[in-house]
Amino acid sequence: MTLKIFHKGNVLFRLFLLNFYFVPLFIFSQADTTKDKTELVDIYLSVGRSDFPVFLMSQGDFKQIVPKSLILSGDIMKADFNDFNNDTAGGFNVANVTNAIYAQGGITLRLKNKEFKKAGPWLKLGLNYFASSAFLNTGVFNSKSTNDDSLYFVNAIPVSRNTENRHSVVYGYSCQSLNFESTLIYKVNPTGIFCLFGGPGAILGANFDGKAKLISTREIFINDYLFSSGKTLYKSDYQKIEEIKEEFNFRPNLCFGLFINIGLDLRLARNYDVIKNIHLFAEAKPMFRAYGVKGAGFQSSVILVVNAGLRYEFE
């Protein structure tokens, strides 16, 4: 899916920027209430994983990403990448779902405005990192077969030959991502052993280490056999494989997302000085995320991030 996010008339993107940049600035700029009373609550660190769907892209569209590709130069293979039930030409799934390591760290601030309720909000600020993942990955193939083609004889008996020529191309795009993350958190039972928390959030950053990889494979399978009087008198198999690989690197590009944070916090102890300020937490983030890809606009998806970690509370 390609998004034209930066159109001047796009109200949604303007609201996104307003939320990410100016809402925290507005909160901290209230001199009479919030500015002097905002407190640092904790520092946190967590790690987990993100699962998201892999996109299919036609050869023509992928050629816009890698216009210098020799594999995709000239006439593109005559195969419909949307046809997954054809035995002679079509597309095939390299992967339906991919995952990447996710890590985050930062601080939490309590916004002690008298107009806020005791349940919050808290403001989480930090950085997150998505490890390399191939979210564009497609394969196409074309296969031609010749059966019972007699090319030579053994003892005056013709030898039958089955031949299959198969050409396949696999192409994909992967990258890593580093982002600023901001979440407005509300808590239920914040002073108890167990605490539920959640709220809306946004990320804005860059994807980097972008790579496009292409593999062209030509395979020849030859099966010779001699069958007479109900017996196989001769059989020979031959296989030849030729492979060409290409890889292209890309400069960093924009990445952004919107998500809902849902989590559970566990206080490890109340009385022991060493661990009473340490909390264990786990959270899930259904997230809309978009990556900028040169030549292909914005590729967006809805993903699920699940992570767990520790936080140290200063109170």
C-alpha cells in the first residue's frame, strides 16, 4: 500500500505532527501549573518483538525502487505475481509474516497539574529500535516442461526424456528503524502491587540500512529413462542451476507510526530497599506504521509489538 502522506492538504498528517511535536510542548509551557510541578518518575528499558505482514509487489513496481537492476532490465518475466495457483507461471510467497526485535528505553514524567485526575496522565518519552526486517518480499516464476521426448537410443531402444526449465526471481526490501516515542499514559491502581496502564502514543524517526536484494535462478531438470516389458532398464537424472544475485543500499528515510499502549506493571517489593523501587512490566502495542521507500512512496502496515522490561521508580 503506497500512501501520499505529505500532500499539503492532508489534514490527518498535520494532526499527527501537531500531536507529536506541539502537545508535549504545550504541556510544559504552562508556567502556573505544569511547568514547575512536572516530576521525573522513572527510567525504563524493555525488549520484545514485532510481527507484521509482508507485502507483495509487482516486478514493474519493484523496478522503480531498483532502476539499475540487471535482473529486472529488459522484458520482465511473463508471470502474474498475483496468480498463486498456476503450475507454469505466477507468484509465490517468500514469507507471509515477518518479525523483528524491538527495544525501547526512556523516562516517564508525572504531569502534576491540579486539573488532572489522580489516574494521570503520565508522559513516557524515549527511543525505540526495530531490527532489520524484510517487509517487502515477492517471488515469481516461469516453468516450461517437455515430456517423452526421445533424443537417443540404447540398444536400438529409444530413451525417453522429461525436461523442465524453470526461471524464478525473488526480490525484497528490508531496513532497520530508530524512532522517538511519546506516549500519554493513564494508570489504574498506580500505588498497588499490580497496576494497569494504557494510552495513545506516536513515533517519529528514520529507517536506515535499507537494502534491496534480488536473486534470479535458472534451473534445468532432465530425467532420462528406458522402460520396457514392465521394467525400468535405464534411468538418469541431471540438474543444472545458475544463480545471479544483486543487492542495492539506500539512504535513511522517514518512518512514523501511531499506536495504543496496553500494559501491566508489577511492583517487586514494598519494604526491601534494594528492589522496592524496581518494577517489572509487560505491554502490547497495536500500531499503524509507515516506512518511506525511495521509488515506492510510503509502505504502511498494522503491526503488533509485544515487549517486557524493567523500570526504576524514583519515589
